[in-house]
Amino acid sequence: MRTVLALGLSGSLAVACWAARADEVKVGITASLTGPYSIWGEEYKKGIDLFRAKNGTSVDGHEVTILYRDVGGANAPRARQLAQELIVRDGAVVLGGHELTPNVLAVTDVINEAKIPFVVFNSGTAIVTDKSPYFVRAGYTNWTHYYPLAIYAARQGMKHCVSIVADYAPGQESLGAIKKGFTDNGGTIDAEILVPLGTTDFSPFIQRIRDASPQCTFVFMPLGPMSLTFVKEYTQAGLLKQGIKLYGQSETAEFDLPTIGDAAIGIETAEVYGPTLDNPENKAFVAAYKAKYGADKVPSIIAIQAYDGMKIIYQMIHGSGGKKDGDKAMAAIKGYSWSSPRGPMTIDAQTREPTQNVYIRRVVKENGTLYNKTIYTFEAQKEPWHQFNKSAP
């Protein structure tokens, strides 16, 4: 062991400090800890804390230090700056986090130059992992949910439906997945309705849906005010009662169901996780979440993305021996499998995308409680966009 002497410190204390530094592995997590997207940072922290409470704070004797940095929302320049600082100044060997695609893409050049892995906790844009060999996704793409959802709807006898999506890249990508899954299985999208980001009044768009007289509506709205407002206006307009089914993704998130109320009953969505999944890992995860954060609380998909993101990060640290070696770290997770609270997980060796179950859920009310009940499972689904676009390295 190398001895370091410092003014004002005894030799023995200096040696002890050096040893502590030598065994420390730093992981940088960037997310919105403040601002309008702060729920993401808050839930990421919960998922990370629960993972470390269960699996420990060290890997192979290397103490893992989590360095949180606040990007504060949609701020690509700050995302890039924070990535540089975490690598160059702080010595992080792995980065992770983020909830918005532009922030993720902003770090591409930084991680490529440094050859540092970045575990993308959340970005629904399919092309992200193709932008760098050091990106790996812990969450899902919009195609992961909407492609099987559209297939499911067609199998339920839906033939003529409409789509309504937020008019930005994730919405347009979701529309592509809907059209592919639905039309390949005999359905027709009779109207494609694009809604500007920030819309607070959906009444003119609801009228367009009514005028089209569809059997169903496929919806994509970003999680938050737009998704909540759309569902409330859709149900208040009586479209569900008229038999126009609603298919979506996160529009009936567990934390929004109390606000929507009984009007949400019957809405069907596709997700890779739900707190009522019946497997041992999820039962333990939900119990730990409730014990730490409140008996009336349930974990969200946000928390589970961070939880599984840490599983990937710990495997990277194991594979690289705790050293700054991005290539060894990435090699360690290609083809890596484990049992997650969301079900069986594997990181595809070619695309660095998760292979995972996709659950079709229906909002029901049982014993006085609203929740998303799993009604069908698409098992071991590879990321669909990459199946149709062989552009991954």
C-alpha cells in the first residue's frame, strides 16, 4: 500500500485515509431532484435506498458511494456539465439516472470519450441505446408498451380505433408502435390526433374522438398533468360509458388513481411493472417500500427502474473489479439475467435493452380499492423497435 504524508496528519492517519479512498467506488446519479419533474428524483432515491438496504452498500469489498446531482428538469447543457464533473472531478466509474431523453442524449459525447457506462433509468426513446456502446437501459421504450398493447387490442376484436398522442418525439414514436402492432393484426387507425405539449383543455380533441365514432382510443401523454387531465376529461365526457375503450401506458398510474376515482374503472394499460404483481421479489419490495415510506404508499415504475438500475450498476462494478474500465463493465451486463420485482429480466447482449414481461392491466375496484389488475402477460418480450430496426451495434 502506498503511504501518503500530509501536513498536519500523522503518517498512520494518512495511510488510513488512502486505504479508504482505494476501496471506494463512486457512482454518479443525475436526475431532477427539484422542479416540476422532482417526483422522478424522489422516487429514484427511494428505489436506490431500498436496493442498498437489501443488497448492501459494497460490492466485492468496494464501498459504493452514490453522488446525487440535480439537473432540475429539461436542461441538456446542465446534464452534460454534470456528467463531465462527475467523471473528471469526482472520479465516478459509472453514471446513471435521468428521466428525459434530451438530457440522456446530452451526455453521449462525454461518456463516449471517457468510456464510462451510463445506465439509463428512464427514456422511452428507442434509438437512445444506439447512440453509444456505453448506454444500457434499465427501463423500457415506448415500443415496449405500445406494440404489444396494440396487438392485444386487435385480439380483443378492436378494428377501428383512433390515436391521440402528445406532439413530440416520444408521442410520435408511441404512435408508430401503435400503428405497427394494430394494423399488422387487422386493425385500422381512423384518426391520428396530435396534441401540443402543455395542453390543459382537451375538449376539442375529445370532440374529434367522439366524431370519429371509434371502438377504442389509444393514448400517450407524458406522465403528470397532461395524462391526468386527459383521463379525467375523457371519462367526464362519457366516452367510456359509450363503449369507446381507452388503452394507454402510464395514464392510470397508482398515485393518480385516487384523483381520477371510479371513473377510471375499465381503462386498460400496458406496463412492465405494477405493485400488485404476484412474485416473491415484488412482495418483498412492496413490503419494504411500505415499511419505510408509509403503509398507505405503493411503489411506482419510477422506483423500480432505479432499483433495477442499481442491480445493473452493482454487476458492472463486480465485472470491472471496481476499477474505471467501461469495456469490462459493459461486458459484465451483456446477457446478464436476474429476478426483478417486475419479473424475469435479461439485458440483451446486442441491443443493451431489457428483455422483460409486459403486463396488460385493467383498472378495477376491489374491497374498496382502485388498482391496476393484471389480465394478460406478454412474457419475455425483447425490445420491439430493435426487432424491426436492426441498427444496434
